[in-house]
Amino acid sequence: MALNKKISISLLLVMLAVAAGGSWFLWHQQQPGKATTEKTIQHKQLYTCSMHPFIIREKPGLCPICGMELIKKIDSPATGSALPVEEQPGMTGHISLSPNQRVMANVATVPATIGTLNREINAVGIVQYDQSRQSKVTAWVAGRIDKLYVNSAGAMVHKEMAVAEIYSPDLVATQQEYLLAIKSRNQLKNSSLHAIAQNGEGLVESAKQRLLLSGVKEKQIAELETSGKPDIRLPVYSHFSGVVIEKMVQQGQYVNMGEVLFTLADLSTVWVEVEVYENEFSSMRLGQQVSISSHSFPGWTFTGRLAFIYPFLDPKTRTVKARVELANPGLKLKPDMFVNAVIRVPLESTIVVPVTAVIDTGKRQVVWIESSPGMFESRDVQVGERSTDSVQILSGLKSGDKVAVSGAYLIDSESQLKGSSSEHDTMPGMKTN
């Protein structure tokens, strides 16, 4: 019984020793294989999307964004490393695009140039009559309006056009005086006394002047002298061309000397009074070009010049009024019409790039430049004034730098997703690698 127990213990010890040796041998044999596996994993072929290079997969397939077939990711030939260029030491803030990726992303560059922009001051305005092109038709004598040739406001009146006929007893009496003066002159012109003949000429000239001061024209006076009979009704003529904006009398109405019959305005030129905020009017100068647009005529732009800046500030709106004079072809602009005005203030020459080249993150403005073929680098810039398609660069670029004007947002998105710029602003909740 004791012998069997000793044999069992001996066999157990032998088995334990064999198991320990085998385990050590197997562990020793697996160490090189592990290193080989790690090396294989390190050089394992990866796949990416030509449209979205930040998509990297271990197996071929389709891009989860655009659905294009993934292509093999090629190691950088310059470094022999599987790391992209922007992830290599010392290359922070850089993005590398292959020619295929550049075409697919529609990346285009233009050189930054030195140019001049106009600062644009936007304002609203109201069309007004040109006060220097207004006139009134008045009665030169007291009398009764027997006939009106212009019966409504809005009618077009031309210079030397008859607008009414007036009966005036005073005017009839003045015509009779003129006819008597002519008759007397004809009787006295053959007198042997020179003084008497001169008096006859003086009477005619005096009566003629009274007719002219009453609004009678030379032609009418000549007709009066030929006919020898006074006209009961005499026409009233306009001395101005324009549109009737106010009709003050009715047919049959009695008027006094100097009373206004019509008010006329020439609308071929109008004023636009614009209101500019107090922090902007200091850069305005007389003669600056102003563009006027109206919702009534989409796509149509009227061009005028700044003619006057009022010397006072409206305390309620905190604005300064300015007057713009401009031509009004076709009388399209109507008085009291609301319009939009853009005053262009010339600026000094600086570096200018297209608006699409600047990415505004809210706190910073970034421009991507092509520092070498296929290599893009981000630059922080300070922007100035903007126009419709260009922006002024105050610092951060120099003339000749090739800036990305299309595809820049894609480059910037890839930069954020790869975490190539630790200082780049990100949206709340966005994580960078």
C-alpha cells in the first residue's frame, strides 16, 4: 500500500516537469511569430477613397460617404512611411493631395494680386423732385380763366406751349392804348416839329412795354398791330418743360395777378435722399459714385453722384442725409419711391483675393495656399473690406501666393477630421484625431 503511494507521487512529479518544459518550449517558439505578425500588421495594405482621403479601411469596399469604390492607400515615397504627409513630424497644418484627389475635389488656385477695392456703404433712400428743375406757371394779369388746355396733373407740358386762355379787362385796355399810340404816331410822324414826332414814338414804345410786362409776346403784338383789334382772350404760355405735378385752377375761375396756375417739374433728372449711419458718413466725399436700385426694376441699376451732404444729424435715427443726383431715363424713378443705394468709397491698394478663398470660422479667417505642388498649407489672415467677389487682405499673405479658391472647404474639412491643426476652431462636440 505504501509502495503504490510512492509510485503515484513519482509519476505525478514527472508529468508536472514534462508539462512545464513543453510550455516553456512553446512560448519560446511563439516569440518570433509574434514579432512577424506585428510587422505584418504594420505593413498591412489599407484602402481609402479618392474623393474623401480621410476615409481609411483595412478591406476594399465602398466609401460610406459618396459610395465610390475604395482604392489602395499608397505610402509616402519621400519618407517610406505609411503615415500621410500631414501626420508626419513637423508637417502640422499641411494637407497633401494627389493629382487624382485634386481633380475629384475640384481644387483650383489663383495667385494673390495687388489691387484696389471700393468700400461699399449701403443705405436706403427716397426719390425726390430735383428742386432746381421745378417751375410755376402764373397769371401775369388779373382776369378770368376762359379755357384750360391742361386739365389734369401728370400731363406733359413743353416750353412755349399754351396752357390756358385768360380774359382780362386790364389787358384789353392796354391793347387799346397801344393801338391808339400807333394811330397817334402815324398822325404825328409827318409833323415839321421833330419833338412832336418823337413823342409819338415814345407813346408807342411805352404801350408796347406794358403789353410785354403783361405776358404778351412780340408775335402777338405784331398781330395786334396788323389786325388793329384787341384780343378778348389771350393765351398763357409755359416758360418751362416738364410734368404737371399740381393743378391749381379750374376753367371759369377768376385769378389775381401772380396767382399760380400750375406747378411743373422736370423728371429727366431726380434727387435721391439717402440716410447714412453716423459711423459711416465720415468717409463720404462729394462726387463719389452711387448705385441706385429699386425692387420695381429688378436687375436695373441707376448711377449717380453724391452732390450734397446735409450738415446735421437726425437725433432719432442717428443718421445723416445725403443727396444723390442722377439721370432718370424713361422717367422710371418716381418721386417718393423707396430705393437702395450703394456708395462706393475707393480704398488704398492692397492684396486682393476672391471671396471664396477665405474661410471664416467665426474667430479666425483662414486661407489655404499651395506651398508646393500638391501640398497645401493653412494661413491665418486679417481681412478688410469686401466687395461682391473680392476681399481685401491686410496681413497673412504676400503677392503671388497661390490660394485655393474652389475646394478650399474640402481641404479644411479634411484638415479638421485628421486633426492636422490643433489650433483650428471646431464645432461643439466635434472631435479631432
